[in-house]
Amino acid sequence: MKRFFELDWLLIASALFLFGTGLLSLYSLSTTAGELTWSGNFFFRQAIFGAFGVVAMIFLVLFDYRHIGKFSTPMYFAAIVVLGLALLFGKTVRGTSGWIDLGPFQFQPVEGAKIALIIFLASFIAKKNSELGEWVRIIASLILSALAIFLVLEQPDLGSALVLSGIWLGMILVSGIRLKHIAALALVGAALAFTGWFFLEDYQRSRIETFLDPELDPQGSGYNVLQSMIAVGSGGVFGKGVGYGSQSQLSFLPERHTDFIVAVIAEELGLVGFGATLFAYGLLLYRIRRIAEHARDNTGYLIGVGAFAYFSIQIIVNVSMNMGAMPVTGIPAPFLSYGGSSLLASFIILGLLLGVYRRRKNDDMERLSGSFPGDSGFSLNQGKYS
């Protein structure tokens, strides 16, 4: 029991602070009509999903991540199958056909696919790093990851496809590939980004154009960004108070409980609340990085890298689009945005990280040293947890 409490409490505290801040904002939005009911109430639903998430996190803390490789491949291909079923039979929500209806709840399979991809790549790279050549490893992992990315793009869900791509890229870059291969990947990525413009849907191109100049269509595709910027700027230092944000409470701000909940926080809690939120995110990412750096094996390290990519991409993109610094992509703010699937996924990944931390803290063996398997040139950093 004592060992169970040897956890990274700074990581847990930052996540719970963010979850509590999100709940506070959702409570504010849920009481706009002056009543709290189950139907359509964001606060109650998010609180319930959060409770399930904490239970899942505790379970994974007790689970030894070192055995997760046994399940990584069937878990990933099960996620692929569910993504395919969602594409064929899923419910369409806000133009994306990636939801499975479960009666009172809706499940978004792509969130499970993000977890499965992290676990699968961590196991695959750790096992195959010494068996496969660099290009073979890169291409094999890319093809396998591309299955999920393709299915998500078909929904279409560009934001989630971006997160999946970032997870693959982040994990493959730390697997010991040489600089010339990194440069080649960068050139290929730039070429794909250029040609990808011609394959985007009209609304996706419009989002990018209005990101560059929101005034091009202030009543259409630029409306969301303009209203979000107004909300962020109007909060001042201490905010207008919970429940008193004009942009959020009067519904000028669209998707206020999901994509633009950061703007709600900035308007109602001001620069102080917004700054505290950014600090909590920074602490979350810092502790994830520390857990990855001091993992006792390569699988644990790669899980940490995948988790860092998962959280950092979503945080940077969501906060930036709330401030008008990036196009609107529909990526949620971890632990803040309303959404049971996203919240559960975030807590599950947190549980995996805490499992890596706990195993390291309880390990009596000397720290692994030297290069990544296969003498790839990558070395684990030395040191102790702090």
C-alpha cells in the first residue's frame, strides 16, 4: 500500500486542477438557463466521466506496464476495426462521422486509437529497434500508423489525424534515427503539407484562410475566431466572474463548452485564471518529460514520449486557436473541454505514465545506462526523480 502512494503528485495535482477548472467553467455554462438537469447538462456528464477516468487511472497505476506489449498489437488492430465501423455506421456530430451511439452516451473511437497507437509504437519500436534497419523501421511504423490516420481523415477529423501523426513522428524521432533521415522526413513532410492543401475540404481551407485574416468572413468561417479573441481580451486581469461572461453566457461564442472553453476561462477568470491554467499545463508537460527521461526501460521511455506528444499537440493547438494564433481544428483542451471520450483517454494515459513512474521509484536495480537498443546513438539521460 505504501508503494501505491509513491506517485508523481505534481502530475496528478496539475491534471486535477485543470479538470476542476474545466468543471467550474462547464458549471457556469450549464446554469445559463437557471437550472441543472441531466439532459444536455455538461457539468454532470463531465463529472461522471471524470470519476470513471480516475478509476481507470488508478487501475493502470496498479498494472505493470512492462507486460503491456503482449496486448499492444491486438489492441491496435481492434482500434482500427472500431474506427472502420464508426466510419461506416457511426453517428455524425458537427460534420464528423466518427461517433458511436451508446444510448445516453456517445463514444469517439479515435480517442481510444490515440492510446492504442502510443502503446503499439512503444512496444514495436522497443522490440524492433535492434532487429530492423532505420528506414525499414520508419516505413513499417508509418504504414501501420497510417491505417488509423487514413480512417480518421475519412471521417473527416483533421485535428485528430494531426494528433496521431504527431504521436508517430515524436516517437520515431527519439528511436535513434540519424540526422540525414530526419532531414529526409522533414522534406517529405513539407511536400505532403504542400500537396495536402489541394485535398482539403472547402471548409478546412476556409478555416486556414480566415486564420490568416479573420475579417475575410466575419459572419462565416471567421466568426468563431473573432468571438474567441473578443472573449479572451475582454476578461481583463481578474475576469468578469463565473457565470458573467457576456460572450459565453449570451452564446456569442460558438462551441464554448468544447473547442473554445479556454476563451470562457479567460473571459470569466481573467488573466489570473488563464495564467494559472497555462502554468498547470506547463507543469503537466514538465512532469511527463521527467517521467520519460527517467523511465527504467525503453518501453516506459517511449510511452512517456508518446504521452508528451499527445498532450503537447492538443494543448498548443487548442490554446493557440482560442487566441487566434492557429486555425480552428476541433482539437479539445485536455482535461478542460467537455467530452467523455477525450477526458477518459487523458486519464488513461495519465495512469500509464504514473505506472512508469511508480515502477521506476520501486526498482532496486541500477538505472539503465548507455545507448538505445541497437547502439543507435540515443542515450537515456541520467539522474533521479525530483
